[in-house]
Amino acid sequence: MSSTKPFLKHATWIEVDLGAIESNVRYFVENTSARVMAVVKANAYGHGSEQAAKAAIRGGATWLGVARSEEALELRRSGFQVPILIMGLTPYRQMPEVIAAKVSMTVWDLEQVRVAAAAATNTVEHARLHLKVDTGMSRLGAQPEEAVEMGQRIVQYPTVALEGVFTHFARADERNRAPTEAQEQKLQQVLAGLDAAGLRPSLVHAANSAAALMHPSAHFDMVRVGISIYGLHPSPDCLLPASFWPALSWKAQLSQVKILPAGRGLSYGHSYVTRAREMIGTVPVGYADGFRRLEGNVVLVGGRRVPVVGRVCMDQILVQLDEVPTARAGDEVVIIGEQGKERITAEEVATRWGTINYEVTSGLAARVPRLFT
Ligand SMILES: *Cc1c(COP(=O)(O)O)cnc(C)c1O
């Protein structure tokens, strides 16, 4: 067995290609007439929100979208001055800080509006509100038949500005277009009512990545794109155009390589027992990094697919290296990404884990360092 290669700075790390995010965002800027909101919630789907947001703005995004008030305030603290929308709940106690930071909030009932208006009373800033309409996702939003009256009530508060009206699609990533068209139709009816009352705000938005790609009539004034700007497919039925490419790779280096005799149990519970003399590598990646504790995992070593054997631990896994007899400690391991001619996509990992690419990358732990290229 050959000696250890020099170790790199990190045991495991995530590489984020910021040029990919910039280019993927630019596709929407160039191919839609709408503004582009880059959705950077959940640490930019695991990619690192600050750097991802900068890349998205370089690509032409003019808004940032997040789920929570903490995410918005952190972006403001990092110096971002572009408009930011909190798309989920803003707890009442956060409203004064959110308003002072010029962050826009989503509302769906009149109590929220009343509290926001009161919170803005002793400040120079208006409470910037986007009225969410539930056209069929059934998650957040005023019901369509309540929306116009809500709009009328909102504009009566002098400390509030109604900046936007929006909805969210439940099935835009499917081949069947009808459910999305029905939601779009409901939004159109609300907009007609707001128009008639002279209340239509300047920003109407509805489209997530899938709708931005497949439903141009749903672009309205702004598209809210998340998964696609990271180069990840919205779904198997909604694939990205060929010019998109994935931004994220997850790598590690082998911490130890050894040959074990036949009959040795591996890792907790000895669920795997060597059948012969086997070459076994240790990889400093575990379930606390977002790697799933399941059987059947595969990673790349030496440009080959190698199986993960034995139980996944909190911080480490074992791999069977008989296909890569030259492997030695310090060699690169790819969990997501390319190595030689082989590639493991987030979509492949998602299939193995019984989930979707969104959950794979957004589940990558904060402790894994992000390196930006
Ligand atoms: C997450 C989210 C998006 C982005 O969706 P993608 O499918 O990742 O493009 C858009 N709008 C809302 C309200 C969201 O919660």
C-alpha cells in the first residue's frame, strides 16, 4: 500500500461554481420580460446564501426571496440593498426590525396588516406588503374571494405600502398543464377585481422555476426562481434547458485506506462483513453532514463508482475500494459532482434517498465548508 498523499485544508467541503448561478439567472433575465427574483432561502438551497445572492445579482436578479425574517435580516447585515421579500410568516415581534430594514413581508390576513401598520407608525419606513392569494396550493394566502376586500383594507392604512400580489403553484413541474392554468385563471380574476378597484400593485408574481420555464403566461411582473438557478432540474418532467449547469459539488478526501481480511465486520452493527481480502477506505462524511443513513450509497473514487459499505456514521462512512486498487489516503472522493468520466448528480442521490434534489442540497449541513469558485 502506498503512502498517504498530502491532506488538503478540509476533510470534506462543498464547491460552489458561482459562474453557474450567474449564468443560470441570466437565462431568465434574457428570456423573460419579467423581473427576476433569486430565491435564496435555506442558505440558497445549501449553496451559501451570501455568495449565491451576489452571483444572482451579477446575473441580473433585482430581488431576493427568502422564507424567514432571520434570512432577510442576515442578508441586510451582509450589506445587500436590493429588495428582499419574506415569502413565509413574519412573526409580529420581528416586524419593527423587518420594516426598518426595508424588507418586504407577505400577508394573508387583516390582523397581520394591522400589526404591520402599527409597527410602522413611529418609523419613517412604510411596511412593504405583498398580498398572498391562495389559488390552489392551500398553504398560505387569502382565499381569492377575500382578496379584493383585503386590498381595499390594506390601502386604508397610511403606514403601509401594498407593493405586490402573488400566488404559488402546486403543480407547475408536471406535464399536465391544467392545474397550473386553473391557478393562473384564479389569479387573473383577483387581478381583474383589484384593477377595477384601482388597487392593482406594480408587482404581480406567481412563477417558480417550473412555471418560469413552462408557463410564460404566468410570468407577470416578476418570476421567483430557486432550484433552476442552482442548475438543478425542477422535476423529472420539467428539465432545464441545456445551457444550465449545476453549481454544487460535494467532495472529501480519503482519511484512511486499508486491506482487511475476510470475515471482518464493518462499522456499527457489522451489517457488512468482508467476503475476502478487501480494500476499505474511510471517508470523513456522515449523516450529520446531510449524507443519508441508508444502504446502497455510492461515491466516486479514482474516477470509479464505489459502494458505501456498512452503516453510515455521524461523521464518517466506509467505502469498498477493490475497483480502485491504487487508492490511497488523501485521494479525492466525490459525493456529488464529476470525477474523471463519472458523474453523480443531486438528482441521482435524490432517487437513492427517496426524495428530491431540493432536499438533498438544502439538507447539506452548515458545518461543511463552502468553497466558491
Ligand atoms: C421556494 C419558493 C419558490 C422557488 O421555487 P423553485 O421551485 O425552487 O423555483 C418560489 N416561490 C415561493 C413562494 C417559494 O416558497
